[in-house]
Amino acid sequence: MHLRTRMLPLTLALLLAWTLSCGTRQDTPRLEAVSPERVTFGAPERLRLSGAFTPDIAVDLGSDAPPSLENRFEVRLGSELAYSVRFLSRDTLEATAPATLPPGRHDVTVTDAQGRSSTLPGAFEVIDRGVHRLVFVTSMRSARPSEWTEPIRIELRDPEGQPAPTSTPRVLSLTSDSQTGRFVRLGQPEEEAQRELEVTLAPGESGADVLYQDSTPGYHTLESSSDNLDAIAQTVAVGRLGPPTEVRFTRVPSSPLVAGEPVALTVDVLDSSGGPASLPATGIQLSLRTQSPAGGLAVTEADPYHPDLSLVLQGSQGRLNLLYRDTRSAPEVWLSASAFNRDTYGVLKPHNISLEVQPGPTQRFEVQRTGTGPLQAGVPERFTLRSLDAWNNPTPYNGPVLLSTFPPDPDFSPESVELEVGMTAFNAELSRVQTMSVVAADPHAPGVRGASPELTVHAGPPTRLAVSNVEGPQRAGTPLILVLEALDRFGNRAETPLSVTLSASGVPDGALSPTTSGTFTGSITLPVTLTAAVEETRISLVETTQGALRTTTGGFAVLPGTTQRFVVEDTAGTQTAGVPFRVRIRAVDTYGNTTREVHDLGIDAEGIHAHLYSPASFTGFQGQADVEVTVLQAVSSTRLSVMSGTAKGQQPGTFPVSPGPLARFQLQAPPCLTASDRWKLTLHAVDAWNNAVPSYSGQAQLSLAPFGTISPSVTSSFSGGTLTIPNVSLGEVAGREPHSCLELTATNTTDSGKRGNVCLNLQLSCPKGQ
């Protein structure tokens, strides 16, 4: 209890103090409950404490103001003090738990001004929401060389994706794949920038903002990690960020690929400096392609692999990370990247790379009989043995291989052979005439086995045709090589003479040559030419005699050749000046296929000046387009032609252009008139582009301004769009001359908006001859 006095007699002050002491009970505080009982770490929480609490009373003896309650309570949560403690009533207090209170159960203690306290053990619990992952909150940043980026924020997140303040000090590590990259935490001096930065988050912090600087232009990958969390990465573009000029593979594997195992690649869109480019609003159309028939590209591991991948890069997506997988080993596999600007249709400089694909680990053995004659017991038969991976690529296996047969042949020999660099050949002796297979097995890996096709004591007639793969796309008019084999049911080439007929699906007659193979035995190599461009076709080969043997290649595309000329569709009928009409233009190769190159076309109309038709050019033309053409000059005959480089095209026939509807009159009068003259007036009906309108046969109303009359005031009917009035006279003009511009107006009698005028030079006398 506190008493305040203001210059009152001591007796009165003591008496009032004694009265308040006797009338107020001094109770020890009692804490009974805390609400809420638990909170999540990292955020301040307003708590309500229930129990019994006696406050201090403040009395100002020198004032008429009533006594007031003073908050003298202290609330402690574990070892930390709560703040903003408020006395609400004798049984309720309010206090705010600090955000830095560590996770766990805490005692809650209330202490009054006299030092008396009440504790509720373990009454308040702080729950750690747990850090689930690390994320870059900001999108990809860009900056000029040696300049700082905008702040880059890195945050800890809980399983629901919300920011998760750390309950203990946590270190975030940041690195860059660029040797010239530097980091600094936002707010720290730039002189403290480091190649590798470690940022310590204090308890209660959920993230940090950093700046990045690099003197080397390019796309740089920033990586951040922290204990027990997956590392994360984000790209920073450093450069002039000019318009895109090229695409380039900027990350390729330094060692050969393993068949069947994906490898990471990176494609960047670059400007003329070789640094990151600024992407247009409509994006960059990127096309990725592999020439390997067994290769494929994908953007993520969950995507299917395709030999051709086309996608649009937009916004800040100037770098594309992708995966490449090939299931066929090869010393050289080519990948290409090409692109064009969807805003300007400009083609970017492409880029090609080559990769080596090595076979995977040995998964099986291939056993093949080399002979074509019948198998005979006791006669050595030649076999080859190869080790293959899961994708049928030869592997460099070295070591012993056990040999046997199925069904078993007890006298079969040899029992084993040694493979060198994945291949060997051996002579096998069989003691039984039966249908059987030669089996090879790895003595050290029971799952690695292989068996020959079933073998019999005689060779059968040809049972199937096999044709080599066609690696697409092909080019129209360029021969492709087909290797055709006639095989028996064991995969041996038959010795029976055969001939086959060739056809291609979706290809018109005459566009495939040859259509027959001629007679061959076993196999034949056929150069085949297709002159029609198609999106997909297959070549079917059918045995000529009975048609029982047939095979078909896989699907492939035939692309058109380069543009040789343009086909300009005829314009049917008469066109009208100023009225657009549609003309179809097509770029074709030697064989009439619509080509795919992009052209800038020049357009010409025969006998018409360039300013009297439009358009005079057409940019970004590709393949086929319908062009809206407008001719402003009426002519009896014209035709359209186009040109791009050396390639040209012209309409086969001509077409007339008739004038448009009447737009106004053109008037012709003498250069000088007197009030008494009779003179000749000529009127021409013209359209909006000054073409004579011979079809007009109406009449015109004549009038003068600012004074006078004219006779006749209404013309006779036009003939052929022209009218000449031989004796025209003026009235009510005498005495008003000279007047250099007495305006004569001719107005269509049915449409006052169509008119024409001329200035009459009215003088007292005119020179002779006028």
C-alpha cells in the first residue's frame, strides 16, 4: 500500500493512511490457471492469468480524484519476464509472452509489489513448430556485372509452408558456382562481402536477406544449406541483359554418359555479350533435339523423355535445366538447341554439342549361331557371345562365362569361355538333334545370363522381313538408306531369292522411288527417295510373289527442302479499288512442298505504282499465308508477284480493278471569266482515289458562293462518268468583279455529301485566248 500526500497536516495524512490500512486486506497473490496453456514458438502471445490478485491503491491527498489502482505485478515465464502486464480485475491479469521463449514447459510465477509470489509449475508450454525445409522466397535476381542484386531472401519453412522461426541458433551457408561471386548480408558493410557466406539466425528469426555481386557475366547458381535440411539452389543472371541473340548449352557432362542413366544439362538464352539475355514479353520458343534414335530429353525426372522437346521460356526463365538420357551407346551423339524470338520472330544463333554414351553394366549375354546351314550332331557349329547392358549395348566384359544348353545336352562342349572386351567366338559340338538353346551365365552374378535363339537341325524358308531403322526427320529429295533382310524364324538370313514392293503411307503416287527392290537373297541395301513432305510416314515392304512377308519401318517425318519459288494464287473476278481482297501465297521447294523457312517478302502489282497498293512487303512469312491486298488504282489488267532473295512467284493470270463508288466531282472551268461570258464546264465523277467512275449516270446541282447564280443550276445526266456543259453563264455577278475565287460547287442531287468545287476567276476583262 502506497500513500501520497501534498502539503497536508501530518496528523490528517497519518489518519487517512491508518483508515486505508484498516479497510484494505493485504492478500498474497494466488495463480490458478493460464490461458492459453500452449503456443507456437516464434510469435508473442497475449496470456490471461486467472486467480486472486490484490493491487496497490494510489491516493492523492491533495486532490479530489478518487483512489486509483496501480499495476505492481511481475509475471515470469520460466526464466524470462513477460511484458505489458495489465491488471484487469482482482481475479484476472494479462501479460504478453516473449517470442524468444524457448520450446518446452515453463513455470509461471506472479509476484506483487511486496515480493510475494505464486507459482504454477509447468503451466505454460511453448511448442516448436519444427523446421521442414529451406527456401528462396524471392524470384530469380539479375544485375549488371560488379553491381549488387536486389535483396535475396532465404527462409526456414514449417511442413505447412509457413515461415518457421528457429528455436536455436542456426547457420545458413551460401555459395556460388562462380569464382567471382560475393555475398553480404543486407545491412552489413559491402567491404565485408565474402566468397562463401555463413549467416547465423538467432532464436526467433525465420530468415535472412542477402545481396549478391559478381563481375563475371552469366547465369550463376546460388546454393544454400543448413544442418539436416536439403540444399536449395537459385539462379542469378549477371550481365548487360540485352536482347536475346543465341542459345547455348552451358552445362554438359565432363565424362561419358552411361546408357539408361539421365545426365543434367543446362541451356542458357544469351545476349550479344555472351551474358544473360532479357526475354521478350511473349517469350522465347526453344527447340531441343537429339539425333540419337534412342535418346530423349526431359525437363524433370517425372517427365517422359522425347527426342524433340519444344517449350517457351518466359519472364526471367533465361536458363533451362533439363535431363538427357540415351539407351544406345555411341562414340558421338549430337544434341542441338535452336530458338526464335516470339516477339520479333527473329531466329537466335543455335548451338550443337556432342556426347559420348558408354554402355551400362552387363545385364545379359547374347549367344548367336553364325552358320546358316542345318545343325548336325557332332559337327562343330560356330557361335558368337557378347555381353550386353539392359539396353542391348555391347559392354566391355572381361572374364569367364559358363556355357550349357536347354534342354540339357550332357556331351555339350565347351563348358566355359573367356570374354575379352565383351566379345568372343567359339565352336560348339552338339550330341542331340533337338530344338535347343545355348545358354551363357556369369559365374559371379547369377542374374546375368543369356541364351541363343532356339536352334533346329534344318534351316527353314524365310519367315519374316526386317528393315533398318530410319533416323528422322528426312529431307524431301534426299535418298535414305534402307537395309532389308529376309530371315528365317531363328533370325538367320534366308537363301531363297525374294523381291519386295515398297509403299509409303500418306505419300502421293510418284513421290516414292523405287517401288520395287528387284530380286535379292538374304538382304539388300536400298537407296529410297521421297519427294513429298509429310509429318509422319512409314515405308512398307511386302514380298512380291505371295505377299506373306512384310515389314514396316518406324514412323519418321519428311521435311521440305529449301524454298525455290513462291506460288501465288490467282485472283478471281474483278476487284474494287480500295477494297481489300485475299491472296494466298505459298513457299515451295523443288517438289512443290510447302517449306518452313522464314522470309521477308516484297510484293509487286504489275503496272501499278507502289504507293497505290498495299502491302508492299510482308515480313516473317513462313510456309503459307493469306495476305490482304488493297489496290487503289483502277486498271484493266494487273497481276501480283512476290520475291524474297532469288525465289520469286507470280500469279498465272491477270485480273481487273474497277473504280470504287462515287466519292466526289472534279470540275474543269476556264482560267478567267467575265460576267457576260458563256463558257464550257466539264465535270468528272471520281472515287476516293481519283479513279474515274464510268458507271455514274446521275446529276449534279450547281451553286456559287459567296454570290451569284449559274445557269444551268442542275446538270443533265452524266454519261460514262463525265459531263460537258457547253454554254454556261453567270447571273447577278455584274458590278461585283473582280473576284479571284467565286467558288462553284457541284453537289450530287441524291447525296449531298458527294460534291466537288472549283474557283472561278471573275474579272472585268480576260486576256485574249482564255
